[in-house]
Amino acid sequence: MNSPIQGGAAEITNFSIIKLAKRFRVELGGRAFIVNTVHDSILVECPRDLKDTVAEMMRETMCEKPLPDFEVPLEVELKMWDRWGGEVNYE
């Protein structure tokens, strides 16, 4: 029962990764990059001065037409930390 939903989430994540990687390379000169994915989450590393720009790029890319002919609005949850351990949350 759950596999079509999980498969759909995986497709959206994969398309988002492709778009984000291109945007990071073109618009930010490769200063931000995708490190890993965990289920439907995308882990990105960037300099602190780009965190707000990267967050907005991610929200735009993942919410505005992640797939061709996709009409369902999506909500993106963003979390930012100073380091991978997550001790310092910026939000």
C-alpha cells in the first residue's frame, strides 16, 4: 500500500537533486553541493554566507514543479545546522 507513495517521493527527490546540483553549479559556482540523501531528505553543504540563498533555492526548486505535469502543491521543511552533529540550529 505504501510503496507507490514512497516511490513517488523518491522520484520527486531525484528530480530535485538533479535540478539543485545544476543550480548550485551554475548560479553559485559550485560553492554549495549535495552531500547525501536520506529517504526523502537532501543534505547540502555550503558556506555560512550562502545558507539563506541555498535555502531559498531549495524551497523554490522542490516546491515549484518538481516533476513535469505535477499539479499537487508540496511543502518543504528546511533545517540548518552549523555542523553535521546538529548542535546549533539556525531556525
